[in-house]
Amino acid sequence: MAYSRFFDSDIYIYSHVEGYVYCAACLLSEESEIIKDDEHLFMHIEDHLKAGHNIPDMLYYEIIMDSDRYTLDKHLTK
């Protein structure tokens, strides 16, 4: 599930089927960012905000409310 996409923000972040949150084509680095826990997630979003990137106001809340955000999808990763 995508929490934010490039068409309406500067961040494309989603829950990956392999059990982590993924910041695709991250503007903060040369590669995409793999996020495996909430502390890293919070710091990563804060870094985007400090860099002046446009992200949805409730992005962190929406991700935290997804209880399956770090769940491996066994049906899709075989």
C-alpha cells in the first residue's frame, strides 16, 4: 500500500511485500531507503521535512495506523 506518491508529494513511500517500509527513489540519498522500524521511519520523515520536501501532513500517522506495515507477505514473496 502506498502512503504517498510522487504525483502529490516529493516522497514515494509504501509498505513493501518483504516486510519493511520503502522510500522509493529517495530524494535524500542516491538510492531507495529501506525502513525496518518506527524510529528509523520517524527520523527519515523528519529528514525529508528538514530538507523542505513536500510530504502529506498526516503521512507519519497514516503509516503508524497501518498495523501490517512491517509484515512479510508470504503469498507474494515465494
